[in-house]
Amino acid sequence: MSSYNAPIRDMQFVMRELADLEAVAALPGCEDASPDVVDAILEEAGKFANGVLAPLNRAGDTIGAKWDNGVVTTVPGWKDAYTQFAEAGWTALACEPEFGGQGLPKLVSTAVMEMWKSANMAFSLCPMLTTGAIEAISLCGTDAQKADYLPKMVSGEWTGTMNLTEPQAGSDLAAVRSRAVPQGDGTYKIFGQKIFITYGEHDMTDNIIHLVLARLPDAPEGVKGISLFVVPKFLLNADGTPGERNDVHCVSIEHKLGIHGSPTAVLAFGDNGGAIGTLVGEANRGLEYMFVMMNEARFAVGMEGLALSERAYQQALAYAKDRVQGTEAGVRGGPKVSILHHADVRRLLMNMKSTTEAMRALAYVVGAATDMAHYHADEAVRTRSQAFVDLMIPVVKGWCTENANLITSDGVQVHGGMGFIEETGAAQHYRDARITAIYEGTTAIQANDLIGRKIAREGGLTAKALVAEMRKVEAQLAEASGDEFAAIRKSLSAGVTAVEEAVEYIVATYGKDIKAASVGSVPFLKLLGIVAGGWQMARAALVSARRLAEGSGDASFYKTKITTARFYADHVLSQAPGLAYTVVNGAAGALDLTEDQF
Amino acid sequence: MSSYNAPIRDMQFVMRELADLEAVAALPGCEDASPDVVDAILEEAGKFANGVLAPLNRAGDTIGAKWDNGVVTTVPGWKDAYTQFAEAGWTALACEPEFGGQGLPKLVSTAVMEMWKSANMAFSLCPMLTTGAIEAISLCGTDAQKADYLPKMVSGEWTGTMNLTEPQAGSDLAAVRSRAVPQGDGTYKIFGQKIFITYGEHDMTDNIIHLVLARLPDAPEGVKGISLFVVPKFLLNADGTPGERNDVHCVSIEHKLGIHGSPTAVLAFGDNGGAIGTLVGEANRGLEYMFVMMNEARFAVGMEGLALSERAYQQALAYAKDRVQGTEAGVRGGPKVSILHHADVRRLLMNMKSTTEAMRALAYVVGAATDMAHYHADEAVRTRSQAFVDLMIPVVKGWCTENANLITSDGVQVHGGMGFIEETGAAQHYRDARITAIYEGTTAIQANDLIGRKIAREGGLTAKALVAEMRKVEAQLAEASGDEFAAIRKSLSAGVTAVEEAVEYIVATYGKDIKAASVGSVPFLKLLGIVAGGWQMARAALVSARRLAEGSGDASFYKTKITTARFYADHVLSQAPGLAYTVVNGAAGALDLTEDQF
């Protein structure tokens, strides 16, 4: 059995030293995020994550959500945990104050979100999807819709879902076929089947508010003919309480590789006359609205990659310290030692630790930039920050989730044979992680977005600005002394050059041969993630050297940061040039075969 | 649901063009392996794998082996399939003719083994473990033991197991505590608990022959005090038939991440007075005997990595050809296409295909070298071949199984959201694969063996001879024309240089700082696998160019080989220098932290 301890010390380090919490707290509207308040929030969230959510994670896996004749029952203890979660105000943390939210900056909610996802990822999906639905209604809903739904969703009394996918419309939402028929009274009847609906049905709240993509009768074909509707499980009475059951029913839930605690529903709309819904925003703009919210959702899934990596690391480390096996290398007949003494176990753990820290640093920095883009008084700063966020969202999503597959696998490996036994719990993280590189857009979808909309469309402008930032850190490394900094600088320098070469190739190729550029898109996404993570690790090492020189704080902590950054440079960042080679040279081999040659 | 079609055409190509089947068939003792006979064997094995074993694979996963009060029941249909398997003579294929085996060369049994493992890995473990037990008794058993057990094990009437692991003795067999007490009549009473015993109990045969590591009363501590015993589930009557039940009982079976069809038993020896066994070979030499057999077992597990990769590739390819989603890149509103048209799906499939082919080529070449080492008339050839086999066994085991984790993950990814749904079947391969990099020695154990016993101990002699062979192929590439060969040569050249640098480092470092060398051991193992695989892919491309120039055979097949080798060079082989960097520079970062700094 594995426990979880929220890594508050490391979160604070990243928030303060790398993501500039002070600057975020100085933004207009973010004044509440004083260091004391933030520390208290992290402390309380950590207690809830460690004490309430984490202990329910295993039952989520072994028992799972159950479907019976349309009714979904969540895992014993989950409903109670959810009630506590809502009552403690956690659902409202990042929401706008207008409807009861606490309006805390993204940087703070990011750290808190990491804890929920580490402690119990399957549970965390429920509030995460609700946040997306809240955002959709806030952004495009009518005043009536806002008044009807938002207060109860922000308070956590009701949850929300996003209904996009249909059997024939997965990554390609243009193929959505669900229909919405206007009733002449301002409402619509919705017909169709939606699949992969996270928490599409459950027993934790009195109502579920579905946001649904469907086509109006006169809608154009393709992406420009899809509208967004809000369809509650229970229609509202005049006093706003849940009333008549709406015609949306859970036909089944999926039997999945992981996140068993999270019910993944097949929802049938309108099998008995039509599900009543109302239009959100303007007709035919549904997909556009979805794209606006997608940044948020993709970032959150990227956080799942980070969070599961942290959880897997904690579990593997505890095992490695506890498990005694063999003697020190080269000491036959010597005393038995914990496996943490063995070189490859260390390598695995350092890989897990350093990559997890790199992901955290990058994700939090992007979280802080989101606050800058949202709240900063200077429009130029807002624009610049938003461009950085837009560039990095697919990287946070794609890179952190691909990493999670590898790092949770490392976690299994550290356990040896025990890792393959389900009771150990390491395998659960490995299984749970596997969805993160798929949902909210596969890594390929992220990578397409990255090289197309985020790089080629603007001639690589923002990417080049990022490269310039990284070069500044490289220059600072040159002034730091010691082997560690020489090693970090060497790999970072080669890594940034690799990014530059790859960006040049993408900008030059995308317009004239989109397929050739696309072959390199996922390798490029990984490359950019690795190097951006290395940039943040280098910053962490530089800050740590400064603190050591000042003699302030915990010297061991700062020395660990420098060593960890060095490991990352030698083992992870050093793989960057190979990826750039593939980006630049990999197209012909991937594209030359005809279909029948496969 | 996924089907399997044994890739006979590709197997034949590798056997004939890369592994020199003709030379193997010319070896004394291998004359039966004529091209016609081999083709017939592959044909028949393919039918059995495709038609009998593959259809039982999914029930193996969903139903799994069941334990009830000491009795293990295999999956419905498996007992019957096993009976057919034995009756068709498949258990005897690679065994020595003296006890009823067919004595076919390793190269041939390797291809056949790949089929069993692709079709139904969990099933294949039963004959695989039996083969190991047969080998142990053949190698070290008394004439009586051979006569008692071998004919019925070779015929498949009885199966065998290997009992090494105990709760405190996983990778470290020196810690084995099971006891063997001599009874004065030539028999021993065995006491102790063994875990992770594959097919330690099942209902497919009338008897199970356990090979058990245990300590004699006067045995020295550590590795030099472990003896090997044969302990049948049923003691034999005077006529050789199974008689009285022996005191070995299955306490439970494990609940595992994958290979659910294969019962992994906890076996209690001697809880009711002592399990009767006889000594195999000399006292205190048990571990040594195990090491002799380990090459065989490790090779076989490496084949599992290859086999599951092939199976996952077949399934992903079928899905990619069938699933229609989106339009051609850059063609909004164009006709919908199969996802095989999308660049990243192609990249994933080409990665799966090319890496799988590289593994097959390398494994079969090692299989053929095993035959050379065993049968060749010239002692110098035997010695040279054995050295190559010894060097490459940990690579085949470690590299193919680590690859299998990645390639079965690619297989899930190609399926998108459906990959996460268990009914699709892609996730089973991902789960099944995860044990292969752990059992029969984790990748770290393989890598230790590789850099220590196989490289440092002899100053890198065999590794350098391998480098020289690779350089010859590099030189041949320089004489071939076309972009593909220039690309392949570029990556192979850099890859071989990377291997050279890493070998130099290991040879120079191992003796003076074993931990520093060991940090790089797994990256080095992967490096050597990637480059050795690239060497074989280059050979395949050169042969194909020759066949094309001759105008012989299927031109499309040979063109595909060249393109696939090129993809491998640009996407896989190109990562070699980054790994060498880590081998040479990665020690300090991995070793510097103290235990409490983690």
C-alpha cells in the first residue's frame, strides 16, 4: 500500500523561486495570494490530499465505479469525500468570485490541483470536468444560465461534464452527428449518443450539468456547424432545485485499463422523446468555445502527468529505502543493503525525481504566465505572456503525459517482481497514467497544434523568444563555478541549439510539406519539453547556488537541487540533439511506404 | 478483438538472408533443417499459433487462472490446447533426440517460439519453463533422473518449473533459505517457501516436475552453498507413473498486472513433513547450474519482448487501416481517410515495425550463432560464436523487453481512446509486456552482466570484435547508392562510434569505480541494442538492394525493407550518441545524493 505526502517544500520552492509568486501576488485581483495565505492553503490542501483522498485511491482501482440499469455507484467512501471536498471550498478555489469562487491565481490552484491528482487521480477528474463546464457557462452562457447553474457548480453541489466524443467522432469533432431540434420556446431537444463522458453519471451529487456538442437542423457541415448546449440531468424547478428527470441516460460505463474509480459513461440523449437543453452562446460556434476552454483542460491533463509521476516516485523511493537486497556493488559477502545503494535503482529514482521536478517547474511557470496574461496591467506583458502560455500548453500536456508513462514504468521497475503484483500499487499508477497522453487530445494532436498554430503560423516568433530566454540562462551558467554547472551548461547549450534547428526546419517546411513537418511533430514536442524542463532545472540550480552563497536556508536542500539538475542534464537533456536529428531528417522514412507495404 | 498472423515471410527473410539458415543446416547434427522442412515447420506452427493459441489469449486475460484451496484451474480451453500442443510434437522441437526430442537447430526453434509468444504469451510460459527444467536435468541429472523424467517432459506429458525466488531472495539468490535434509536413502526432504513460480500448479498435466534451489545442512553461506533438487508434485511409482502426492502445495497465486492466464504460484515445500526430492548434480553447485541455463531462459524472455511487439504492431496496423477519422493533413473538408494517412500514426507504426524487425533480426542472428557455438566442427568458430552469444544475450533480453514496453504503448496510442478500453485488446499486450523487463533478471541485472562479465572482464575484446563487424557493414553502405543508404550509413556510423566510446569508458572505469560504470549500464545496454539492431537493419537493406538489382523476388518487399531500415536509422539509431553521452558523463549526478537527500 502506498501513501502520499504532498511535496509542499518543493512546491514552495518552485512557486517562489522559479514562478515568481511574489509578482503574481502583486497583480491586480491577486492580492489575496500573500505568502502566508498560500502557505496555509498548501498546508490544508496537503492534509486533505494525504488524509482523505489518497487512502481512497486503491479502492477506486480495485472496486471501481459500478453501473446497474442506468445507475452509477461510485466507490464506497467517495461520495462522502466529495461532500467534504466541496464543503471545504476546494471546488471554488480557482473560480471567479462573482458566483462564489475564491478567485485565487492559477499558480496557486495549479499546486493544489497537483495534490488532488497525485492523491487520487480518478477522483480529481470530477471537479476538473466541473471546472471546464463552469468556464464554458461563465464565458458564453446567458445570464439565466449563469444564475441557474454557476452558484451550485462552484459550490460543488452539482458537477459538470463535457460531451464531445461520439463513436465516429473522436479526435475529429467535425464528424459530430448529435442533433438539436429547436422547440420554439427557447429550448432544444437533443438526440444522439456520446461516449467517453467522464463522470457522465454518478451518485455523488443531486444533479449533473452536461455540456453537449450537437448540430442544429440548418447547420453547415463540418466544424462550423456545431453548437454547444447545456443539458441538466434533472431539469430545474422554478425555484432552481432539481425537478423532472431529463431524457439523458447512462447506457453503460467502460471497462478501462486504469482510473477505474472514474465512471466513463456512454450517454444516450433523447431516446425517450428528446433531452431538453438550452443553447450556450451563439449557434454554430460550439467548437470555437471548446477551443477556448481547451487550454485549461489540456493544462490540467498535463498536471496529471506530473502528479502521477510524483506519486510513483514517492512510492518507489519508499520501497527502495525499505527493501534490502544484495550487497554494495563489488562487495561480495558484505552486509546486505537497501536497493537504494544499487546504481541502477539510483539512476531510475534520479530519473523519476529530476524529470518530475522539471515538469513541476515548467508547469508552474506556465501557470504563473497564465496569471500574467490574465491580470497584468500592461497589455504588452499580457500579450507576451499569453503567447508563451499558448506555445507551452501542448508541451505541458504532451510532454508531461508521455513522461508519466515512462516514469510510472520506472516506478514499477524499482519494485522488481513486486511491481507486477497488483497489491503493491505501483502498477495502478502505470495503468492510470496511460490515458493522459490520449484524452483531451492525443500527443499527436498536441504536437500538431504546437507546430502548426503555435509555431509555423507566426514564423516561430514566440519559440524564438523562448530560445532567447534560454540563452540568457545559458550565459548565467557560464558564470557559475563547479563541475555541475559546466555539465548543465553543456547539455543546455546543445539542447537549445537543437530546439533552434528544429524550429527552423518546422518554419521552413510546414507551409510547403505539412506531412513532412508533421512526422517530426511529436519528437519536436518531446524535444521542446526536455529543453524547456532543462531551462527550468538550470534556473533552479542557479537560484540554489545563490542561496548557498548567501548561506540562507537549508543547504542540503539546495545542494540536492544542483545535483538533480546535473543528473537531468546528463541523462535527459543530453537526448535533445538526437530528437532534433529525427525532426529534421525523419520524414522520408516515415512517409514512403504505400498502404499495402505495411 | 485482435487476431494474429505469424509473419512467416519476414521470418524466412531473416533466417535465410541475415542468420544464414543454409550455413546452420550444414552444421553436423542440423542436417534435418533443410529449407523445405523449415518452411513446413513454420507453416504448421503458424497454423497452430493463429488458429489455436491466439484465439485463447483474450480469455486468458479476462478469466485468468483460478486458485481454490490449493487447486489451480487454467482457463477454459487451455488444457485441451496444451494436449494438442504436446501431441503435435511442439514440446519436443528443440530437445535432444536421445529422450524423444527432434533436435532442431536453435534458429528454427527461435522462430517457432516467437509464434507461441505472439499468439499467447501466458500459455507459452508453460512449455518455456518445462524446456528450462529439461535442460537442467539433461545437463546435470543422474541417469535415473533422466530416465524418470525426461521422456515425459519432452513429450509434454509432464511440465517443469524453476523454483528460485523466495520473499527475501529476489535478484539476490545468495539469500535463499529453503532447506534440504538428507534422509540417508539418497533422497532429501525439502522445506521452505518459493514465490513467483510460473505454472507452479495447474491442471493441464498429470504431474509437475519442480526444480528447486535449497541449502544442505552443512552448506556454506551465500552463493556457494545452494544446491539444486528435483521435486515432483507426485512421487513416481516403480513403473514410473505418478503415485503418492508429494508435500509441495500451492498456497496462492498472484494477482498480476498481466499474463493472467499464467498461474504464478506461491509454493510451500514440506509443511506436512517434508517434500521428497533428489539432488541434481553435485551439492552446492546449484546456482552455477542455474547460470548455465540462464542464457536459454534470458534469450526466451527477450523473444517475448519481440513477440509482444509484433502482436501489438499487427493489432495497431489493422486498426489504423480500418479506422476512418479526419481528412488528409491540410485538406479541410476533403474526404475522410483512414488514420494510417496521418503522419504521426505512420510514425508510430513505422517505429513499431522497424524496431520489431530489428529485434527479430538480432535475436535470430544470435540464435544462429548459438547453433554455430554448439555444432560447428571448428573449435575457433565455436569459441567465437559463443563469445558473441554471451555478449548479446543480455542485450536481447534487456533491449527487446524494454522495447516491448514502449512498442505495446505505441500500440495503445494508435488506438486513441479505444486503446484504453480493455475490450479492444491493445491494453492486454501493454500489461502482459511489463513483466518481461523484470523476470529472469531485471534490465539492470542484464546490464550488470553485460558490462561486467561480458565486457570489462575481457577488456572489451568481444565487443570490439563486434564493432569491427559493424564497421564492415558501414563500409558496404558507402558503396550503395541512394539517399536511403546515405541516411542509414550516417546514423550507423555515429552509432558505432557511440558504442566504441562507451565500451572504452566501461573498460577504463569498471575496475576502478564499479558504481560509476554501473550507472551507465542500462543506457549502454540500450545503446548496444539500438546499434546492433541498426547493424542488422543495414544488412537487411543491403541484401534487399542486391535482390532488387538482380531482379529476383518481390520488389515491393525489398523496397519496404530499405525504407524501414531508413526509418530506423533516422528515428531510432540516431538516438545512440545521446545514450553514449549519458554512459560516459552520467555517474556523478546519479551517485552524489545521500540517502536523506532523496
